[in-house]
Amino acid sequence: MSRFLLLSFSLVLVSLAALGQAAAAHQANVLWYAQPARSWMTEALPIGNGSLGGMVFGLTSTERIQFNANTLWTGHEKNTGSYQAFGDVFIQLNHANPTGYRRELDIECAVQRFSYSSSGVNYLRTAFASHPAKVMVVHLSADKAGAHTGRLWLTDMHGAKITAEGNRLTASGRLGRDGLDYESQLLVLNSGGKIRIETAPMPAGDPPLAGVPGTDKTKLPATCLVFEGCSSITLVLAADTNYLADRAQNWRGPAPHAAVTQRVDAAAKQSVKALLDEHVADYQSLFNRFRLDLGATAPALAAKPTDERLIAYTKEKTSDPELEKLFVQYGRYLLISSSRGGLPANLQGLWNDSNSPPWLCDYHSNINVQMNYWPAEPTNLSECHLPFLNYVDSQREVYRLRTREEKDYGPNTRGWTVRTENGIFGGGSFKWNPPGSAWYALHFWEHFAFTRD
């Protein structure tokens, strides 16, 4: 064999080894499961673009995507209020007895994928929440033309009327008499087949929700979209409120309708590939700044689904350093997904399926909100720290007034402190937390220490 052929053969082997290492590194940043989620809190997988988030179940009969916008709050300057659930998207697919099922969250790309076979058709579902486009995208495809027939519903957790126009569903409402205005829009795009509006009431018991976790009290609206014989369908979802982090403007900005419509319409003009490529590039500009090497996991263990590895790690005390690394990177994924622009991550990030959430799903000043941001600077996510710093700055004037009104402090008190529970309008409740403001200030110093800004 000539020296040139030997060199070429060696380069091929090196290239293949590098590709194998890259694939292994990529798979090390994937959470995956061999079955759909049966619980919102412990099994559904989160996606988010910093302000819009979703919990995706990966169901094959009727899919559930529960979503939130992080400014949907009750309360005012003298009342903490609580973070609110926004709504759900349900997709009736009727794909029975799936085989080869795989549900995964790729935290290196911030993309969820669901693949399975049913009745001889291979299905693939992709979901992501784009920060540049400010929308959530769900794309359903198959290896057989015309394989998608079913129905779609948009629901609202606060009783807003659902309206339909063309291939768009809209929920628009207000939280109470003086609350925030809010709106969500779901646009459905199809390749092949057709989409039509259906307004017939559902039969008693809402059969499409049979077996869908967390929907015991859910009533589907009469209005839905029916898709028939489509080769693929793409869902584009946007949601927002008129919250403005400015006390001088009474915490209110423009009605959300124009902004929500613009986001959906702009995304609809792009291909799914273009939206996905833009999303991945934007996300990886943050995620790829930090690497961690704790050693290698045994290949047979690394190949198992994430839930099986967790059982082996916690109950059997099996060594799994790559699972430990995944845990760290998953924390970074959650911070990127729930803290980019707008409000900071609350007690549950930005994911919440209740209008009476535990501890109000608020900003707990007795270390909880601070803990959210401990990894921000050390793992090179300074930009994700800014929503918390901006939040503190926006609340200071109300904090100052409330502190002076407190009899233990008095009207001549300099500075301010906070209560344990805090909302987005300056209101607080439960006990006063005197060192809370100092802990907050430490985050400003930490940001300066790392960025010199």
C-alpha cells in the first residue's frame, strides 16, 4: 500500500473516530424515554424561549402541550398574587398501539423529538420554543403521504372564548376586572390534505381526552380545527400579556394582540427548517460556552433510557458520571429556557399548570430565587442573569414604600427590604426577610465580578 493510501486511510479512520466522539458527546446531552409522559410534574419534558414555555407529553392518541407565558400573573402592589397557567394545545391523532416509541429532549439543541410506528406508518414529531421568533413550533411528519387526520384544540385556563378564523385559533381575555389583558394564538399549517373549522360541541365526557394525564376537569371548547389527509402539519403558538415592568406606567403596556399576531405571522412565513436552524444557532450561542468532564459512563449503562439510569444511580448506587454531567447541563438548559428577556425564573422556572400553584409559584426571597441564579455566572450564562437584576430594579420603588410603612421599620428608614413571597407588581406577603435585599445586591456584585459591567 502506498504512503498516500496509508495516509488517506488513516485520515478516514481519524475522521470516523471524531464523528463517533461527536455523536457520543451529543447523545450525552439527551434525556430520552421509551414511553409517553404520564405526569406533568415528573415526566413531561419542558421547552421554553425565556418567556414562553411548554410541557410536552409525547402522547400518541391525543397529545397534550401545556403552555405558559411568564407575565400571566394576578396581584397588585399590595398583593403578591400568583403565577397563572395559560392553556393547553390538544392534538387528537388516534395512533393506537405504537411500536418503537422514543421520546427525547436534546438539551444541546433545545429540541424535543417523538418517534414511533403505528399501523405501518413511521411518525416523527419535533417541538421547540424559539427565542428569536418568540414562538413555539411543533412539526408532525410521517413517511407516508396523507397520514395525518385528526383535530386540534386550543384551551384557556381562565375561561376566554376560543375563536377560529381560517387555520388560526385565538383565546383573548382579561384576568378579573382590573387584571392583565392576555392572548394566545395557534396557527396550523398543512402540507397536503386540508384544514377546516369545526364548531360542534363535544360528546359528554370529552372522549379525545380519555387517558390524557391531568385533564380530569378539562372541558374541550366546541371550536376546533380538523385536519384531514395531511402529509405534515406545523403548529405555531404565541402567547403574551400587556404586563410592563414599569411602575410609572401602572405595570401596563399595549394590548398583546398586535405583538402576538405579528410573531405568529412572521414565523409562518419561514420554513420549519429555517426556524429550527435559527433557534439552534441562537440557543447554542449560550449553551456551548461551558463544558464539563466528569469521566465516562459504562457504555451499556449510558445506552439505557434516562429513567432507568436514574433508578440505577439512586437505588443501586451505580456510578454514572455522564448522568451527573447531564444533570448540570440540564440545569443550564432550564435557566436558558426560562430566563431570557422579561421576567426571571420563578419557583418553577416558567412552567406551571395550576392557577393555585404551590407557594404562589412566586419569587421567594429566602434563598429560592437566588439559588436559581447561582449557576448563571460560573457556567457562562451572564445574559440569563439579567432578567433577575432587571426585575429587582423594577420593584425597588414599591419595596421602599412598603418597607417604610412597616411599623418595625418606620417612615424614616433608609433603603428597603422584601417579604418572603414576592410577585411582579411589587406586592409581597408572608414574613419580612431583612437580609433579602442584601442577597439580591450580591447578585449585582456577582454579575460585575464576572463581566466588569
